[in-house]
Amino acid sequence: MKVLVLNCGSSSIKYQLINMNTEAVLAIGLVDKVGMTGSYLKHEKESGEKVIFEGEILDHSAGIEYVLGVLTSDKHGCIKDLNEIEAVGHRVVHGGERFNSSVFITDEVVAEMQKCIDLAPLHNPPNLKGIEAISSLIPDVPQCGVFDTAFHQTMPEHSYMYSIPYKLYEKHGIRRYGFHGTSHRYVSERAAVILGLDYKNCKLITCHLGNGGSVAAIKNGESIDTSMGFTPVEGLMMGTRCGDLDVGAVTYIMEKEQIGIKSFNTLANKHSGLLGVSGVSSDGRDIRKGVEEGDVRCQLAANMFDYRVKKYIGAYAAAMGGVDAIVFTGGIGENAFLHRENICAGLEFLGCEVDKDLNQVFGEEAVFSTDDSRTKLIVVPTNEELVIARDTIEIIKNR
């Protein structure tokens, strides 16, 4: 059974076609700059053959039509006919409180998803455009939605509520939702398998560290807390997001700089984090290069990043009453061994001992704690697309 996985952003479409009999990726690609000048489609087959098509791509429907065309083309395709696509799984950023698991997409589900647009105005509309495009282009193919927020719907009330007037929660749904749920779910389940732990009877802290980042506390297979909140800006210091920030500082900056809500939102989401502190880049690789060259602000940014992750790990170990393993994933988590080493330094009281030789790993599964480390340290590359495809298959089979 072949499943097409779509992740539609505001101006991009990421896709994978997966053969679920073997879980092999038959094709992977990206449509970028949708609705902009310089649009292109980058496509890679299972064999490693790559091709780039440039041309005008006005909207998501046109972009997905191009994707379907490439997948079935004689020269670059991997299937002979669109009938070989038996289901489509969509990444959907925000499911609010309505969706605590993946769902089969119906008109009623789409209507409920539209109600969540206010909670994710930049993300949910393009997610919905992807669903609409598939409904139009291959209307008989079943579709499923997999929500970033769903995994964190197990958080207890005392964890997800803000200490603001309760009526604001009742009226506007203002609470902590958490994101990166599909990634946290995949790497926690996979880590338990690798380490021989009972997933339903262990305590894991998962660190998804990339341009966006979050930490999650997973107890007995359920998320009980996570660092992102009402929006993805809360929590860790990220590539361009500020993370945790005193609300008083927000109003102070707005007053002193004489800027409005939209301008501050741009400042907090696009010009802060590693970029804002370093003044160099939002990319961790550029920050590391700056550190090696003696750039003091790059060093400060790196130190701040590691320190904030360490604080959340300590907090979540306390929240769960201990921890069996700490899992690293995401672009930085999987590839930046110095960040992993610095984050874990000082956590020896939790039973963490880093084996520096084993920690020299990039983008592959590896345990990098010492043999006598009570708390295991592990790298697990994330695979959100596979989770989406698996959920889609499960939902289709059980209908």
C-alpha cells in the first residue's frame, strides 16, 4: 500500500511517497516559493536520482498537481498511475482541543479544522489547502489528518493551563497546546525500543532541537508537559524565536520602540533567538563557526541555547520524579555533538554520563551514555512522515 504524505506550508509543499509494505520511501521532494517568483519543484527518487523543475506555481493546487505529475512521469516517476496512491496523510499543525488523535478527513472534520485557524493562522490555512487540492485532483483517495498538537492532549490541566482569568480560557481557548507532537511521539517510542524499555512504564525526556525546538516530558507513554505553549514561540530559545520572555518585557519593548502587535510578533518570531543574540545567523552551524572564530556573541547565543535546554530537562525530571532516558532529535539534536555534550554537562546528578567517543555521531541512531550511566542518553533521528503514513494506514484499515 502506497501512502502520499503532504506537509503544506504557507509557500511550500513537502512530500513523500511511502510503500507501507516495506516502509521504504519511494520519492521525496519539495515544492518551494508557491505563489512567488522563482518557484521550483525538487524531486528525489528512491535510487537517489534528483531533478529540479523551475516554473510558475501559482497556488497549492497547482503545486500538488505538479507533484502528482512527477510521481507518475515516465522519466522521473516511481508509480505508473495515480491509482497506486491508496491514501494521503496530511500534517496539520493545530487541532486545538477538538482533536486528540489522527482522524479520517470528512467535510465535518474540515469544518472543525477551520475553527482552529485562529489558533494557527499561518499554518492551518495552507494545511487545509493541501486537503482541498487532493479532494479536487484525486477525489476518491481517502485522506487523514495528523495533528502536531494531538500527542500533547494528554497533558493534565495543571500543566496546560495559564494563570490568567479562567474565563479567557473558556472564551478563547487560551492554554498551552504544545507542538512537534508527531516528532516527540516517534522518537520516544523508538528510543524505548532501542533501549529495551517498556514504553508504557518509563520516563523519557525528548529534546527536538532545530530551527524550532521543544522539550517534552513523556511518562508511561503519554506527554505530561512540553515547552511550547499556546503558540510555538514559548519555551526554548530557537533559530529566530525568542522562547520564554517576561510579558512585562514585551509591553516595555512595545512602549520604548513604539511598535504595535504585528511588529512585536515579527520581532519575537523572526528576529530573535540565535539570530537576534548572535547578530550572525539563525543556523546552528553558522553559530558554531562563529564560536570557533572567537565571536563572543555567537558564544553567548550557544551558551544560552544549551542552558535553556538543560533547565527544561531538569524541570521535567522533577515533574516526573526521575528520568530513564533523554532523547535528542532534530537538526541540532541529531548532528551537533558539542551541543549535546554541553547540555548534558552538569546533569550527572540525574545519572547522566556522556561517553565523548560515542557522542561523535551525526544523524543516526546511537546511545552515547557510558555503560554505567543510570540515565541513558540517545540520539534518534525523527521521522514524522513515517508516523503520518502509519497513522493513515491504521485509520484506513479500521474504517
